[in-house]
Amino acid sequence: MLTLTNPNTMNTRFTRMRSFTLKLCVALLGLALISGCATGPKTPVDDEAGLSQWQKANKRLKRGKYAKALVILDEIIVQQPKFAPAHINRGIALAGLQRNADALAALEAGLRLRPESPRTIAAAYNQAGMLYRRNQQLEAARKSYEKAVRADATFDLPHFNLALLYEQAYNQPQRALEHYARYQALQDKPDPAVRVWTRILEKDNATPTTEAATPETEATP
């Protein structure tokens, strides 16, 4: 059984990044939608009515209407209980409603169904990591992000979240810079905000250079 600790106040950098994090969450929603088109057993997207319902749920999620999305996703799961992306999107909806423990349970349910898409698996682990991070379960968050990276090496968001974690929680700037660099390498164009953060981090943690000491010599009598 997963347990959650009470959340503490986020640090200054993390608070300033709320708008950026929202953009990342919206990106995750699209990933789960794409995964619904994978080949395999019959899914809700195999017929016109099911596809319409699935798209409606995802539109609700993208607009932040989590409660309405949850109703639709619950209906989909009743019809197709083994459709993993529906469980994962349900976890995202529950996270939006601040129902963190329920969200983690939904994500785990989706992962137990062994989604075919590596990106779907990675998205689920990344979302779980964000929930753990929100609740200050830092080591659980790190492990979840690492699983996301292993599931899909081309997925940028776990690298971004690992960079934040190493910078803010573990005070390991070099590890943070490594993951910022990997995140940037996966962008079509490097993110200018992240470029600024990495420069500041590099500057703050640069090894100071010192002038070579001049050895003392005895005075010639």
C-alpha cells in the first residue's frame, strides 16, 4: 500500500515554475491519448462512439475540468477495464483534484496492465514522481523518474524533473546539470528559461580559481 506524507511548502524556484509545470502536465495528457491507438485487444477507440468518448475525456483534462473528465474515464473503465491509458489518465485527473493517494493507485493499476507504448509507461511513472515530489517523498520521486527514463529514453520530462530534484532537494548541482542537458538535447529548440537556469547554476557552483602561491625565499645576506 502506498502512503503519502503531508506536503510541505515548496521552495522558491519550484513555486515560480508553476506555469511551466502546468505546460508539462498538459503534454502528458496528449501522450496517453496517442497510446490509445496502439494495436492489441479491443479498446474504446476502436469504434466511433468509443473514440468520441475518449477524446471528450482528454479535452476535459486539457481544460482542467478534472471532475468531468473523471466521470467519463470511469465509464470507459467500466466498459473496458483492461484499457491501461484510461487508468493512467484517471490518475492524472485525480492528481488534478488533489486526490494524491487515489491518483497513485490509478497509475499503478494502469501500469499493472502492462501498456504497450513505452511513452505511456514513462508518462505514468513521471506523473507518479510528480505526486511523490508534491508530497515531499523525495526518494520515491527520484526512483519513479528514473523508471520513466528507463522506459523511454527519448522522453524529456523525467530529465527535467530529475534536474529539479537534484538541484533543489539533494543539492547535487552536477547531477542536476546533467539532466538539464539531457532535457535540452531532446528539445527541437533549447528552452531559453532552462538555459538561463543552467547558466546560473554553473556560475553558482563554479570552482573558484586561485593564483598560484609564490614560494617564500630567504633573503640573500
